[in-house]
Amino acid sequence: DTGVSQNPRHKITKRGQNVTFRCDPISEHNRLYWYRQTLGQGPEFLTYFQNEAQLEKSRLLSDRFSAERPKGSFSTLEIQRTEQGDSAMYLCASSPDRGGLGYFGPGTRLTVT
Amino acid sequence: DQQVKQNSPSLSVQEGRISILNCDYTNSMFDYFLWYKKYPAEGPTFLISISSIKDKNEDGRFTVFLNKSAKHLSLHIVPSQPGDSAVYFCAASRTSGTYKYIFGTGTRLKVLA
């Protein structure tokens, strides 16, 4: 078990382009979370999956954002028509059922130019 | 509305002395609290946690204290080591539903050799 992995680690894109990030959780973990961290702030909750079901979305997740977790394994987060305000570190975390400890991946740093 | 607050953005401590990091929360429904450590360009790493049924939890050099009436928790590191230099995030959660974490804005600890 190598922990939570995220790809890519860094992404630079031009405003208006679409980007997609991938998260591979710890294999036996049913719960998967996406967070976003901007400079000087703590991570902010974006969305939560229990297996393949997306059960909660933050109001931070605008219509340009979509997340999936097909088959309850890896997850993708897509941002359409990126804006400069989307520049942030996108963190994925997973935990076992019954809300055990959350393990974070290394994050994907997005820069929108 | 910042439900979890870390009012000290930074703290400097001499090696071997005690580091005390503070965190306040406003939501009385939180019943599980955690401290994460974060190095630059890495995801948060779990450090220590405490359930609301306890007022103290100790793990080696790290102790977390919880004062529910004051809605306050603190992390004590004794003795502090240069390798402890990082950003420390306090997080709070409810042990029901999504178990999502609400993070504070972090405290940057610098341990001086």
C-alpha cells in the first residue's frame, strides 16, 4: 500500500481550458474526499464520495466543476473553462468506512494563467 | 463563517522548548478533532487526534488538550525539534454523515536550532 496518490502533481493551463485531475485512494477505503487549498488558507471541503456515490457537494463546487468515482475506486475532478481564481492546490483524501482517519494525497497544484 | 480558527499565523520556538499551538471552534456539534502537519508541496500528514469524550490525548512528544466548554484545543510539542518546523492545521469533524473535516487556517511553526 503506497497511500493516496494524485496525478498530475502540477498543472499549468491557460484560462478557459479544461483540466482533469486523478486521485487513487488507499485500496480498502470506501470514503473519498476532495479539498481545495489556496494560499494562506486551510484545506476547504469540495465533495465526498461513499464508494461510487457522490453524497455531498460544497457550495464552493460551481457548475464548472464535476467529480466522478466510477466503480468506487479512483476518482477524477474536472474543471471546465478554468478561471484564474481556480488556481489552488487540489487535495484528495480517503478513509475507511465509519469515518476513520483521513489520509491525504500529495495534491495537484493548478496554476491558471 | 470560519468555524475553526487558528489565530496565530506563526510561532517561533527554541529547540528543546515547548511549542503550544492553539485552535478555537464555534460549532458545538463537532466531536472529533485532529492536528495535521504540512510541509511545502506535500499533502497534510496526520499527527494526533482527540475525541470529544476525552480532554487529553498523548502520543510521544505530542499532546492534544481539549476544553469543550471553551471550544478550544491546543497541541503541545515537547521537546520541540528542528524537524517539527512545518505548518500545523487544526481540523474538526462530526462522527456522523460525511465525516468531512473543517480546517483552520494553519500556524507556521519554526523551531530554531
